[in-house]
Amino acid sequence: MDRADRLAAKLADRGLDGLLVTNLVNVRWLTGFSGSNGLALVGPAGQRLFLTDFRYLTQSAEQLDDGWAKEIAPEILAASAARVGPADGKVVRLGFDDASMSVKDHASLTSKLVEGVELVAAAGVVEDLRAIKDAGELDKIRAAAQLADAALTEVLGRGLAGRTERDVALDLEMTMRKAGAEAASFPPIIASGQHSALPHAEPRAVEIPKGTLVTIDWGAQLDGYASDCTRTYATGELDPRDREIYDLVLAAQLASLAAVKAGAGGREVDAVARDIITAAGHGEHFGHGLGHGVGAEVHEGPRLSQRSDSTLAPGQVVTVEPGVYVPGAVGVRIEDLAIVTDGEPEVLTGLSKDLQIIG
Ligand code: ZN
Ligand code: ZN
């Protein structure tokens, strides 16, 4: 079954007759189209329709296989509405992505639909399928992770202490691009000293001092797939308090990574790390979830957190990234990217987690 067939089967389970796929990441996953304006209509009755505007006439012909009927229209949403009608007088339940469609687009779509077509909120249908990667997707994520590892190794060779956080971030981004990445999968985080206590710190034009911790969170986007990793390094002899926090986060990371396997709950895996950090008195300093899925987007399902209702399944790719952030003092995060299997996870990050001094 190709992806559109798997989606159609899922729609039937949900009592939907069709789905309007408008989120471009989902459109790309489903059809292969990587342009900036396109939508796909799947079902009813085996219908596979792709719409884009005239700028993408050639690109869509190259990227989409013959299973898709292609149509060029100036207003693709309006044109899609004209392609859905009730069959045999029965009401058609047409799913749409309520998590990404704007209120304006929804109103315009509603006004164009013929009588007998009912719009049904159906966010997450494609995302649920995307959460489990096929072999080709796993290869792309492995390659993105390898590229990101190699780029950081090269950047660390130029040192950390005495450079600004911003300089290191730009260097890392440029090094990934030169190695073939389409982009950084998100702007790299380089956070040193007290600034490392901010989980999503923005790199500053401030020199990284000696004898401190530096958290580096980065990833590469390659061939439509993302990677995500975090390492924390020392720039010299550390305060014993910093060392202790590093060792705590590492212990929590190793234990929770070992708990990643098919059948484990997202909440359960999160609790493995959280219990270790809480027992050491730092529960309140670990304020985010343990991890998230990674694929076509750097943050996607499943979630590993206290509120997760996910159950891990083979072929999912997740991060395991506990952190301890002591406000005004220091922060440490260690993050690996891993493929869920029935046994031990396949860790895609190749960089050592032993605390290293990078001067
Ligand atoms: Zn990250
Ligand atoms: Zn992450």
C-alpha cells in the first residue's frame, strides 16, 4: 500500500469520506511535492487529486507519480471545493486540518462547498501515519544525524572559549550547509554560563568564558528530514556543582534512553528520567518533557512527557533529552535521537556523552 492508500484506510476507520490535506509538510509526505503552494484531496472512492498553481506545473509533474490527478488553478482551495460532491444523495464527510487551516480559509472553503458536503475537523490523521517511518525515511534521518555530528565535531575543533555564542552558532549553521544540509532544522542554541539555565536560549554576542558549561542544541535538515541533538561541554576546570549536575543529567539520560522500546508509554519513559532528577532534589528544574518525535518536522509525535498518551512503536524516531536548569546558575541538557525498536533503541547520535573539555 502506498501512503495515499494507507491514508484512505485510516479515513474509513474515522468515518470520513475524504480528506483535504493542506499542511505543506503533510502534502510533501503524501505526494512528494516540495513547493510552497499545493493541496491534496484523498477519497472518496479512490480519488487522488493534487492541486497547485501554474508556477509549479513542471515541478509537480516531476515530483508526483501517475496515481495523482493533477490540476492547475489560481485558487486551489476554491478549486478543490468544486471537486467534492455528494454521491447518491448521501452526505459526504470531508475532513480538513483544523490545526493548520486559517479561519479565513475555512470560511472561504465553507462558502464554496456544495450542499451535502460536511466539513469535519480531522487534524492529526496524516501526522499519526507520519510518526512511523519507513526504511527510506529512517535512512534520511540517519544521514541528517550523521551530517550534524560531523559538523559539530568540525566546529568544536575551532574551540569554544573566547568565541561568542553567536559566532559558534553561525559557524555551526554554515558548516552544516556546506556539508549539504538544506538548512539547520532550527536555529542552533549555544548557551554558556548562567545563560545555559534558559532551555531555549538565543545565542548572544557574548564571549564564552573558560571554566563553564556550554549547551549546544542543533540539528540538520537533509532531504526533507530533520535531526535534533544536544551536547553540553566544559570549557575548562568546572565548579563541582556544575559537574554534579552534568552527572545527574547524564544518569537520567542513560536510564530513560534504555527505557525506550516498543510498547512503552510516553509518560512512563519520561518518568524514568524525572524520578532520577527529582530524587536528587532538582525536579522543579526539569520543566519540559523528556522528548518528542522527529521526522519531516523537528517536533512531531509521539511525545515523551508527563501528559503524553502515546505508546511507542517500532519505526518511530524520538529524542531523549532530560535537562536541569538552575536559574541564575547553570543548565545542562543531553539529547540523543533514537529509533524505537522491539529491543534496544538504535541511537542515531554518535557523539560521546562523557563530559569533554573544549577550550
Ligand atoms: Zn534539540
Ligand atoms: Zn529536541
